[in-house]
Amino acid sequence: TVRVIEYTLSHPSRTKGEAPIRLITTLLDPAQAPALELAALYGERWEEESAFDELKTHQRGAGRVLRSKS
């Protein structure tokens, strides 16, 4: 059983309607995990993912590959 939260983001530079974002979660209780809070946290998560991507692929320097040992 999952809960689907659907929302759209608007941006002043875009004139057309945005495609809806569908967030699927196993957090079923809206009182414990409100939809607005989950949508905000999801956006924050992707900001961090984008930062990690930037570090790992674009700022690594002259062909250096960053890897962990574990």
C-alpha cells in the first residue's frame, strides 16, 4: 500500500503549465507526514542530489575519479 501525492511547481520564467510531480511514499498517515511537508523535503533532497552530482562529475578536475572504499 502506498500514498500518492501529486503537485505542480510554478516558476515565473515558464509560461506553460508544469507537468505534475507524483511523489509515492509508504508514509500513509497525513497527520504524521503532511503532503506539503513531504513535497518540500523532496525538493530539498533533489537539491542535495544535484550538489553531489556537481561534485562527482563536473568539479573533479583533470580526469580524477572520486570513489569511496566501502
